Amino acid sequence: MLAYANGANDNFKGVATLFGSGTTDYKKALWWATITTLLGSLTAILISTKLIALFSGKGLVPDAVVSDPHFLISVGMGAALTVFIATMRGLPISTTHSLTGALIGVGLVSAGAQIDFHTLGNRFFLPLLLSPAISAFLTLIIYPCFKFARIKFGIEREMCICIGDNIESVCTQRDGTAVLKSSGITLTVDELKNCQQYYRGRVLGFDSQGILDKLHYISAGLVSFARGLNDTPKIVVFLLVMSALSLKLGIFLVAFTMAIGGLLNAQKVALTMSERITKMNHGQGFSANIVTAFLVIFASKWGLPVSTTHVSCGSLFGIGLVNKKADWAVIGKIIMAWVLTLPLAAILSGLCFLLIQ
């Protein structure tokens, strides 16, 4: 349940900029996210062992509590229910944050004052609070640098033509184009949301837009790969501590279930991440992905429990600040959901623990 909910809420976050900037359509973005996340999940066995130890609860609550199957089942169920409720509302929240809240909730019910709040603050809260601010700040720095480089290379932005109040006589063709009778100019008529911005120019003899699209795909793949790398150990830990499955089989099971959850239930969160937070062009989406991939991979390597959600949303918040197109009402709802995630997960996991016992 936790792996499925994680996939449904998190699967599209790495490729949200691909879809939001019009680089590709929803179906292609979803499959690219699924494949690259699966690869990241399977790679987790090599470099994410620190996160496995962290999310077992060791050091946070007494060892006797950690070894209790009731503790682990309740943490997993409380976190899963929290993530799935948010997914149904189309709100991108953090599985890491939910697990943290669930650990606290079950820890308070089972161990009471024996929770190590110093460990909780340093190893859980600090990375979760700082990661969105750091990603937004880095995006504010990196995108202007890319823009400066684009101008230096002589790459110009090529815009669509939008006809406002002027009424022109047109002749619609079967292929969807329209010809202005007064001038003979052929225009493609479409909805404003499908009007895209492209870059015209060449870099080292190659088409600049083609290079950017390929780099954008690679960066989105890196984000999804990093997400699988960072999230899989947090879920596999429940199977390992209870000795339910071996490490390899556990990772395969979690990776497969995350992929299924992403394929079947990702659309609501996908639309929020891609379209509702901010409008973006190709270069802005690429900049946000570079920041997200770097921070999540760095965190996975050093065992820091950052949230891919917080990092990727922080990057999009940064883009919204740069282009002044952020929807602050939507951003406010997302931040409020982040605030409520921890207490909701704590309450649900605590109730699960009492019911199971």
C-alpha cells in the first residue's frame, strides 16, 4: 500500500516540467518517469543503505519497539493512508514527511517520552525544512545563468503569433491550418494553452531546440531515477526489519508496485505539478530539473532524508518567482498540505497501532 501510494503521488514529479513546458505529451512523460524510476529503485541496493537504517526507526525509538512488527506495520499503514488521501486531492506531498510523522505517531503511542527528539530534529526535520528553500534558491541562480549563456550564443526565442481583437477573414484547411485571405499567410489555429515557445539558433552546428529537448529528457530521467533511488529504501526497510523478504526481492516488489501506482493514479498530482503551480518554457523546466536531480542524488548518497516532492516543488516555486507566473493560491494549498502531512500521518499511524494491538 505504501509503495503504491508513493508511486501515485510521486511518479510524475520528475517529468512534470516535460509535460508542463510542452516538450512531450502526458503519456510519453508518464512512461519515461516509470522506466527511469524503476531503474533508480533497482540501483538503490548499491548506494542507499544509510536510508534503510534511518527509516527503520533505530535511534529514534528504543530498539525493543523497532523490532515489534506492530510498530512497523502501523508506520507503513499510517504513511500510506496519508499519501493516498493527498493523491486523491491532487496535492503533491512527501512520502518522507509522511513516514516521519508516522514514526512519531507510533513512537509516542508505543514509547512515549522515550522518543529521541534530538535525532528527530537533526536527521529528519532539518533536511525536510531546508530542501525546498535550497532548491528554490538554486533555481533562481541557475536559470538566469542559462539565459545569459543562451543570449551569448545568439539563440533567440521564437514566439507564436496570437490574434487578439482583430477580425480576419480566414479559410480553414482540412489539415487544421487557416489561411488569411487578405495576405495569403498560413497560420495554425489552436488554443492558447498549446501555443509554445521555441529557441531558434545553433550550438556547435546542432539545432538549439533539439539539444535542449534531449537535455530536458535526460534531466527529467535523472530526477525520476533519483526519486527511485531515494524513496525505495524507505519502504523496503519494513520488509527487511521484519525479515519478511530478502533485500533483492523486497526492492523488486517495492519498485514494481511503485510503478503500477504511478501508471494508474498519477494524473491528478501530475496536472498540479505541470500546469497549476506555474507556467514554464523549455529552458525554465530544464533548469528546475537540474537542481532537483542534483539535490536528491546528493541526499541519497549521504543518507539525508530529503523529499523529492519538496525539492521538485521548491524548484518550480523558484521558476514561478523568476517568470512571475506563479499561482500563489495553489502554492499556498501545497504548503498547507505539507504542514498537515506530519500530524495527519502521526494520528493515522497511532490509531493503526492501537487497532492492531
